[in-house]
Amino acid sequence: MLNIVVLIGNMTRDPELRYSAQGVPVTSFTLAVNNGYGEEQEASFFRTVCFKKTAEAVAQYTNKGSLVAVQGRLQSRNYEKDGQRLTIVEVVAQNVKFLDKKKESSSSNSSNDSKSNSNDEDYSQDDLPF
């Protein structure tokens, strides 16, 4: 069996960092990936989640609009809401590469500079907490 996903796209909103009951960092975000060319372009949106050091780095160094490459696997989960059984499919990111150009530092730091991206950073997770 083979379950590998590679996507390059922009974050649709700032990543959300939280911690599991066991204290494991978990970051989730939605990735917009363009399909097609010219006027025929349309976007697909992928819910993405990452864990541990990858989760912390994504939360620290990216924000809405950041261009990233994600390598991981697809995962589906079932849950029940209002008596209806629902299925969600998401990408579990194992590697995240920041593709935005490194922002130039200025003499005065602003709060936006604290999330500057680096095109030389590549974060991986060793294993998943489940």
C-alpha cells in the first residue's frame, strides 16, 4: 500500500496551534492549491494537520498567504454530528517546506516580522502520536 501526498499552495488563514491532552503540539491549517492555467484556474482546498516540532515551526514561521510545500499522507476520520455520520479527509503533513522568500530584516521589528518565513527551512516529524 502507498499513501503519499505532495502539495504546494498558500495558507488560507493563520495556522492554529493547540496541544493534545498528552501535551503534543498540533497545528492545523487549510491549503489552497491552484489547478489549471490562465482563466481555467480553480482552487482546491485541503485541510492539513501536523504534529510535534513540525507543528510548532509551522505556527511560528507561517501565516495567512504563506506559500508552503507539504509532503504527507491522507487520513480519513468519521464522527457523528446531529445524528448524522460525517467523514472528513485531511492531509497529515510529515514534511513542510517554507517557500516564501526570506523577508529582509529592518532596524525596527514589527509583530509581523516575528512570523517571517525562510526558504531554507524544512521541518519533519519523526512519528505520530497515534
